[in-house]
Amino acid sequence: MNLLIKNARIVDCNKDDILDVYIENGIIAEIGKNIKKSCETVDGKSFVLLPSFVDMHCHFREPGFTYKEDILTGSLAAVKGGYTAVNLMANTNPVCSNDYVINYVLSKSKEINLIDVHQTVTITKNMDGKDTSHLDDLKFPTRFISDDGKGVLRSRVMLDAMMKSKKMGITVISHAEDEEIAKVDTRLSENIMTMRDISLCKFTGARLHVAHVSTKEAINEIIRAKDEGVNVTCEVTPHHIALYDNDYKVNPPIRKKEDVDRIIEAIKNGYVDAIATDHAPHTNVDKSNGAPGISGLESAFSICYTHLVKKGHIDLKKLSMLMSKNPAKLMGLNKGQIEVGFDGDVVLVDLDKELKIDSNKFVSKGKNTPFNGHKVFGEVVLTIKGGRVVYRRGENNDNR
């Protein structure tokens, strides 16, 4: 697909300038001023062009829980939010512990053809917390293993998984939660598991990625490990950046203001690698029965822009690094920067647009969010995947 975007303010982790961008055969081919081409042209004047967003942590619920979400509705929610690549967690039904489920998810996503989908495999077989033998039989490629949804309680099992992951050249994503301790104190649960997994990472030399960090103690442990050269990365979520003292049911819970302040300080100082949505759609019935989770893809950018950039904590280039460059690098994707040779995956946003989040307008099946009615800035105007417009504000956007 060939596409020329003219007159936009181009922002990525390295640049902030008024430029034209030409995408040829799905790849960024030229960046400059006064570019002229005979192809579809988008006038980006008064808008900002960013690299499309990449989500390290998502739940699309297929197979098995398609009444909550499926790969199509999840993909539509992604492009509406400016995302063109996601990493899906493995707690489906059947659980993603084998090549069959990986192949099913990847084949279905390619058929839908809206975004790039990566599928995570479980750390333990069928998430039983005990057996890692399935990792020896994996033939389909994966970059991550995780039992996200619950922590791996047995330290020896996590040690074995890290040793195998190092041999395989893949990354362990830690859901840092000790379920038994969480019944007493969720903060202590997260902190203990974070310390344990960092210790195992340090011992094995494996690659560890800590998901949805929410406490000041946990981020302090990660900072200490990074300063020591331990091979650990981490993500935080929009809801753990923007909310505090809020009892909306998520896992890990919304924390206190001092935790939010410490996480934002870690973002400013370069210790947080990525912002990930932990998009976890549920039905109203499931939420009323206590299911934890937020439907987050469609509101993530505006929430982060409003609470991090508009409030002066970081600039837009830094936000692009957290939502595009770094997660793309962690996922091994040729995305996340507006540079010649990178995938032509970009998003046009209206930073001046103030909007009120309305979950009834979500295209995700999950309408569950604590941000309903919140006023934010920054709306996605166009999402472009490989030079093809896959979302356009105000239109029917099933552009397969």
C-alpha cells in the first residue's frame, strides 16, 4: 500500500517536526518536506503523526471466552485506540500451552487482517502451576511465556521455567502475585513475588519482564535490579498511572497516591520500559460477580497523554517511546519509529480535542472501565497499518 501523509507534526522518540511521510509497499520510504507522489494522500495539518502504539499485554479471550471478546472485536478496539500490534496473554480456553492454540490465534488474526498479533504461551502446562514440560515440545515460535492471571507460586517451577526460557531465547513475563498472601495483603503479595522473580532472573541470567507494576516497593526493586545490570524490564498500565484510592476491581488493585507518584517518577527517570493496557474485557454480569479487569485499548492513549504529558511529567517523545518504540523492540517488531525502513504503521491524533470517555461507544465487547465519564485530551483520527487506513474517526471501521 502506498500513502502520502502531508503537513503533519511528526513526533516519535527522536523527532518533533513538521514533515511529510511517504509509505510505499507498507514501509516508510521517504520523510521530508514538500514530497510529491501520485498516490492516496492524507492532509495531516493541525494533527500529530505518531508511530502506532504497541501493546505488550492484552486479553482477546479467544478461544473459549468469546462472549467477553474475540479476535475481531479486540482488533477493532485496538485500531480505534491507535494500536497495530498486540501481545495476547495465554489464559484462554483451551489454555495456550501448545502449538494448536498458537496456530489458531495467529491464523484467525491474519484472516481478520487488521493488526499484528503475537500469542504468549503459558509458563506452566494448562496453567497448573507445576509442569513446564510443554515448553520442551513447542515448535511454533513465541517470544514470551506467562501464566498471567495468576502468579507461579512454586519457586522451583519458576526457576526451571527461567532456565528453559534462557535456552530458548525467550522472555518470562511475571504476573507478580502470591495468591495465598494476596488473601491477607495484595501489596505484600506483589512485592514478595517481584523480589523473588528478580532474584531468579539474576541467578539464571534469563530475561524477565514484570507486568503491571503497581506498588512503590515493587518499582523500587526493579530500579535496584536495573542499576545492578539484571536483565529485567517492566510495564505499567494507564489505570495505575491515572488512578489512586479507587476500589474498581482490577488485579493488581489500584493503589495509593504515593505509589502513583513513585511510578511516574520512575517513568521520568527511564526505569519503566513500556505502558501496556492489560486490556481485560468482561461482560456486565462478570464484573458484577467480581471479575477483575479493564477494557483499556480504546482509551489508553488519551489517558496517558492527559495524565503524563498534559500534566507536564514527560513530553510527547517520551510517551511515544513508552507506547511505541520500547514495546516494539521488546516484541522484536520493525515498528515504533517514524524512520525510513520501518513498517508504515502510524497514527494521526488530534491533541487539542477534549472528549469524555463513553464506554457505550467502545467497539470492544467489554464496556468495563472506571474512566467512564472522565474528560481527557487526545483523540485518534486515523490508524494506518502498512500504509492502509484501518481506522478512521467517525466511520464504520471494519476495514479488512
